Amino acid sequence: MTSAVPAAIHAEEPAGRPITMFGPDFPFAYDDYLAHPAGLGTVPERAHGTEVAVIGGGLSGIVAAYELMKLGLRPVVYEIDGIGGRLRTHRFPGLPDDVVAEMGAMRFPPASTSLFHYLDTAGLETTPFPNPLSPATPSTVVDLKGRSHYARTPDDLPDVYGEVAKAWQRTLDEHASFAEMQTAIRNRDAATVKKIWNELVPRLDNQTFYGFLCDSPTFSSFQHREIFGQVGFGTGGWDTDFPNSILEILRVVYTGADDEHRSIVGGSEQLPRRLWEHVPDKLAHWPSGTNLASLHENGQPRPGVTRLHRTAPNNITVTDESGHIRTFPAAVFTAQSWMLLSKIECDEALFPIDHWTAIERTHYMASSKVFVPVDRPFWLDPDPVTGRDTMSMTLTDRMPRGTYLLGDDPDRPAVICLSYTWADDSLKWLPLSVSDRVEVMLQSLREIYPGVDVRRHIVGDPVTVSWEAEPHFMGAFKANLPGHYRYQHRLFTHFVQDSLPERYRGLFLAGDDISWTAGWAEGAVQTALNAVWGVQRHFGGASDPANPGPGDRFEDLAPIELPD
């Protein structure tokens, strides 16, 4: 999962604790919770071996199932389209296994410390992702209004781009207490994080990203706003996020989710697949050597879910695509929430009406990508006249918007992400076949690089995705609009069910669209851990007193509630 928010210009970390995705809405230290030797808690022995449905085999579902198994419960995972979800890695026939196209999530900030806990568990390595103008990127071309600027560092760009960058930084500092918030996040100072954020939420919940810029005197220039929208300040366009709530953007920039991105060597899909096979060191109830695969028939998840309804006494009954019906005392739903409105026949008694309204008001961003495999990273060849790289990581206001060059070994095949787009830019591609998309993008790149023949380097079939057209997703990731804070609050806090009528308990929501940071894998992991805590409590279990869980700290850290 990767958000429409682009990577920021790299800034050196000051001494002390690094920025992490700690809050701001719910500043609970999930990484410390995971690392604590006491573990996540226990359930009573009478609950050991009890089946819990986990609907969705993406990252959130697999993390939830993995941790439920460690508690001694028996997760039953349902997945309609193969383990991975939007951690979808495409491998090209005939090419090495590590030459891949990441159709969904492809770049992960180190601030995602809970995610990196599971990457370490799975034994996966990461490498710097070549974001524009990052230290990992040999060169960048910013192409706007028919003029191209070649840069190895931000200082190589025309002065106006530096002005835009400074305008954005000043706007954050003067109107969103940026420096104070980052200091509080670094120090894990939850009280200060909450104080700053609880003052901003009522003031900014009704504000778009674009309106926030317009209200800042430092962005009084339309030219600056236009450059910021089209190509950012040399790092990526922000205009596809302009209609979204400014709170969505602040959550990302406060927590460093927009900086120092890394890619997973060999592909992101390996993470949920390795967790599926991983044997934990510590397991309650289950014999040594147990893993998720061994708890499932033929080592595979159950088919996708077609019906969910409540049955007495307080159970959740699941029907899958094979027609098989099974009843559970608890379930975790991790698929895209819109699936509950269209693809799955649902009993209205699954949730209170306010939660159904929140699900219905969910706003998903469209997103598309197109990749081609090439014989080698020819873009690193120096131009004989200028000495510049033949091609560069490209930001443009033309149709591709962002072109990423993936690979730096001159003796091995590589991959070009010809286009990565969101929202309206993605919808422009929706009616086009993959071959049509490639033709349009190659034409745009010829206009930027007149002497470069990309086509002669292509060594395999192109691949594409439009997440809004994927029937089991219907969008890439959630992005709240102004006024949606209350809906997000209902969905995120659903895991603490003590205040719900008993008839609504036992079904827990998780996934990145339930988190405050949709589009980021960290949000998928954090909400999975929330759901695990909820299931644990539902069965009469508890966290270790030395390692309180997210629900145990909820009263102190709960997100601010806005009045109706």
C-alpha cells in the first residue's frame, strides 16, 4: 500500500528517537507492544483451539491470523483471490525472480516500524526505493508545460521549485504546528501529540488540502500551487489529493511516511506468504512446528466469502464460494469495506446503523500502474553530448505523471514503471487496454526524451492494473474527504466493543481503510493488532500487565470525538 502522497525531499534525522507512525489520532506504540517479551497476551485455556474467521488474506488478515494462532486460537482464513491482497507482485516469465513489478504497494517508509517487525520476522530485506531526487536516485527529470529540468539534487532545479518547497514547509510550521508535532512523535510524548492534534481536528475537519494551501499566505501565488500540484517541489504531484481532507495529508507528513521509502527485495507479496508458512518461536496450545498453512486443509485458505450473517447465540455464520457454511463465535473482517455493500450478502445486524453509514461513506482513491520489463538499465548510459543519464526518474504533467526506473545492475534485466497515477489521472486510463496504455506513455516519453527508443529494450509483455476496476477491491485505498472524521472514528474504534450492545459484538474490522493512515501497510498491521486485542478480550483473555494492548490504553489515548 502506498499513498497518493509522494515522497518528500530527504531531510537528515536529528539525534534521538526517529520519526515513526506513532499517532497522531491514537498515539499507541505498536512497535514496542510487538517487541515486548511478554507477548500480546493470553486467552483462557477453555478458548484454546476455538475457530475464528479471518476474512481477507491480505497483509492485515494474515497478521491477524498469525497473532491469533500464537494465542492458541484457530484462525480460519477466507481469501477470494490468493494471499497478498494489494501486496501483489508480478514476476515476468523467463526473467529472474527478483525482477518484479509491484502492482500494489511498492515503497515502504522506515517509519512503519510495526510493518518492519514482520519483515524481520519473515527474513525479508529492503533496499532504498528510487523516489525522485532521493539519494537512491541517480537523476530526476521534472517536465512541466513542455519544459524539462534535469537534476541530481534539489539544488539543480530552478529557483521556483525551492520556493515551492519552502512555502510548503512554512505552511506546515505556521498552520499545523509541524515542528512541535514531530518533536512530540520522536519523544513518544502522547500527551503533547494529543494536545496538538485535538486542537487541529475540529478546526480542519471541514478543510480540503487545496483550501488549506489557499489559506496560507505563503501559497498566495497560483503558480506555486500549480507547480506543487503538478510535480510537487521536485518529488511528485500532489493535486490528486487536493480534494481530500487536509487531515489525511498531515497524518502522513507528521509521521515521516512520505520519506526515505524502501522496497522489499524480491517483492512485497513475499511478506504475507512467508507469514503464512512461518513457525513462531512461542505458541500457546499448538504443538511445535504449527503454522497457518498447517491449520488449513491442503495448506490453503478457504474460498472467498459470499454471505455473512449473525446466528444465535451471538455467532457469525460465514458462507463461502464453495457453498460451505461455518459458524464462528468471533470473526475479523479485513477486506475492503465496500465488499460488505456489494460482493458479500450481509445481515444488517452485523453492525449498528452508524457503522454501516461510515462504511457507505468510505471514499476510495483510484490508482493505476503500467510496467514493462527491459533488457538492462539502459537509462544509466551517459548521453554522449550532455553527459547526462539517458533517462531519469520522471515527473511530468503529461499522461504518465510518474515514471520510475527500477534496477541498477548493468548485466541484468530491469523494470520500468511507465506510469503511476491516482484519482482522475487513473480514470483517464481505465477504458484503455494494456497495449494502448503503453503506446500513449511511450509517446509522452518520446516528447521528453526525443532520442531514446524505450521500445527496443522491452523484453516481455507489459502488465497493468487499475485498482478501481479490480472486482474485489473497487479502489486502491481510502482517502477521507472533508467532514469524514466522524466516519473514520467509528470504524477505527470499532475494536473496543464494551459500549456496543451485545448483539453487535464479536465481529471486528481491520485493514488499512479502517486505519487513520489508509494506503500504508503500517495501518493494515496496526488495525490487525487492534482486532487481535478485541478477539482476545471477547474470549475473556487479557494483555500481560507489563505490556498493555491498544484497548487497555484506549481511555487515555482515544481519538477525539467530534459532536454530531
